[in-house]
Amino acid sequence: MHICHVNLAGGFSGGERQTVNLIRELAGQNICQTLIARPGSRLFSELKGTPNLGVRECSHFVLGHSGGGWDLVHCHDGKAVYWGWIESVVRGTPYIITRRVDNPIGSGRLTTSAYSRAQTVVCLSSAIRRIVSQRLESANTVVIPSSFSAFPAEPRRVRAIRSQYPGKRLVGQVGRLLKHKGYQVTINAARKLLDSAPDLHFVFLGEGPDEDWLKELAEALPNISFLGHRDDVGDWLAALDVFVFPSLSEGLGSTILEAMQHRVPVIGASAGGIPDLIKDRENGLLVPAGDSEALASAIQELLEEPALAEGLATKALEGLKNFSPEAIGRRYCELYRKVLAERN
């Protein structure tokens, strides 16, 4: 079995991290793979030295179709969908799509054809599956979530982070600085808690196009720090007292899994695929999307009731076995084999 992974994203974010996780896991199973990505993509450096992996640069989905030899194409982003469609039209190669976002699929004829021709559309969450099915009733869909990335945490480094904020309890949010990620909701919650909980400090890890706007919103708040991109995400997650994920829309929210892995209690918004990961008052807390008052109250509740926080974090950790790279890799392998068997 030879799988061709295509990811033509211009940057490197959650979807690309998941592409890396899957390719590494399949390589450990001695599966032959090819990666097609944009010139200079970080995917190449992340996967350098991976056994049984060929690589090819491709700057546009109409390019890079010479040669081949793979049995199945796996499309990991929006542009890759069209690359897979061309391979199917030209060579008859089957392809699957992983759909990572919960926004509507475009209505154009090419997009409709590309999604309809795919053997399977893998959806990260039930919310994404509903959107795909509403747009394309005939689409063959299946839900396979993201995996956690097991970002490491070293106790000495975690203590060093905590020492930077003496006497403080840390609330953190991690991800691209984008409006739909809900950082502005967290900023408003921090404003509400400034006087009633002066020992709280909010740390934001990430960068993005809305950074200046968000910093302007938080300009007068001494209880917020923007830390930019960090390579030591695991250390920072392990240093938190509470992790928040108040996205207004979200395909799934794999960073929630990373926080759970470090036994940090999580609060998420009831938006998109987040409720697939967080079951309210079972393994975390859910609040209405966009509601900063509810977010502030949830933060206070977890910090004032340590037994509740510990219980939620413990339950979350117990459920992570279903989101390990090994578990997700097995599910994709089963899907690959099923698709190929149906084609023969």
C-alpha cells in the first residue's frame, strides 16, 4: 500500500501538525508514503528522515502530476482536494479528503465535483459531518478526529515558567490569533476578573493576522501577556491552572487534547466540534460561544473548586487513549484498506 499525502497549505498550523502526526505513525507501520507540499513548506523539515517517505514540491494543484505510483491519495487541505480530483480524472487514482473546518463547502461546480468524486470525506467532528452531508447528500462521510501530539513537558522548565509569575494562577489559551478563535472573549473575561481575582494572569501563546487588534483590546489590562509563537508549548500547557478554548467556530480543537494530556482542566465553547471533545461537567466545562461572562464564571468555578478541577482533568486524561496517534493511525489504515478493497 502506497499512500500519497497532499497538503498545499501556505503556513503551518493544526492541520499540518495532524498531517505530520499521521505520516509519522504510518511510517512506524512500514507503510510506503509520498508527501506533496508547497516549496519551502515546514512539513518537509518536520518529516525529514522519516523512513519510506518520498517528497515532492508542488506550488499549485494543477502541477506535480507526473510519475505517480501510489495507490491512494489523501488530501489534507482545501487546495489538495483539487489535486486529488485531477489525479482521479487523469489516472483513476482513488482519493479521500480530510475536512478540518466547520464552515460551509463552496457551491462552485469544481468544488462540488471534487468532493462528490472522493471515495470518502473524513470529518474531524460530528459538526463537520453535518455540514458536509447538508451540502452533499450523496457524500460518503466518516468521523475520525485529530490526535494529540504529545508535546513534552520538562518539570524544571515548567517550574521556571511558574517562577515568572510569582503568586499568580495562570489561565492560558493557545492557537492562531484569529477573531474566530475567541481571544477577544477571553480578554473580556480577564477584564471582568481583574478586580475580583487579582491573582489571575492570562497568557496567550500564538501569532496571527489579528494580533494587533487583540493587543489593542487588551492594552489597559495588566493581567494579560501575549507570548507569541512558542516551541515549548508542552511546558507552558503543564504550567497552567486552567486552559480555555472559547472559539466562535471550530472544526474540532486539537489543542484541547494537548491540555488534557497535561492534566489541565479545560473550558471550551459550545461551538463546532468542541462538544465532541468536551462533555460538560464530565471531562471539562462548556460555555456558550461568545459569552465572556459565562467564561469568567467558569474560570472562577474551577479555581475555587480544586476537587472539581482535578476530577475533570483526571476523567479527560482517561479518555485520551481514543485520540492517540496510534489510535488515529489505525483508523486511517482501516479506511485506506477499505477504500482500496472496494476499488478492486
